[in-house]
Amino acid sequence: MLTDAEIAAIQETITGSLPDTCTVGALPAKTSDGAGKWTEVPGATATVACRVGPLSQNEAEIALRRGVSASWAVTLPAETVVAEGAPIVWNGHTLEVAVVLEYPYELSVHLLCTEAR
């Protein structure tokens, strides 16, 4: 079992090794217009460190098992808040989060993404 200090040190090392930055967007929120209809309000965005690359064979198999044809693996710093369906803009590409992978310890946030259309 890792201690809190060990987890924090690993998180810091991973974050320091992420070579790029990207903009992570939140899903739009719906608010009532007071007349029985809803208005979408754009979600907040944050610019964070990232690593983006092609899926590994294991990641591709996970995506296929979930019924997703993801083509990008994205790593973000631990505790970055992101949901499936959220947009990520990186190096001229707009990606959409298809799968948020979960692990016993959150050392980083690992995503499987599709190219947005």
C-alpha cells in the first residue's frame, strides 16, 4: 500500500513528465429559461499538462469492449476533472473523451478519446 506522501511524489513526477498542454472542457450545463425550456451554458475550460498519443493494443481492446472506436490516449495530471463526452483541444485536434480509465490509485487521469467531428 502506498502512503499519501508516496502517491503525491508519484503524481508530481508524472505531471512533470507530461510534455504538452491541452484545453479540457466541461460538458455544457442546462439551465431553465423560466418558460419551460432549457438553455445550454458552455462548460468551463482549463489548460493542463498532457501527453497525447496513439492507443496501445491493450487500450484499443478496452475501447472495443466498451463499444468505442477511440484512437487517442490522453494522460492528464491527477485530480483533473473530466467526464466522458467532454472536449479536449490539443495541437490543432479536437478530441472527445470516450472512456475515463480508473485505477486503484489516481496517479494521473488516463483517457481514451475519439477525434471530434
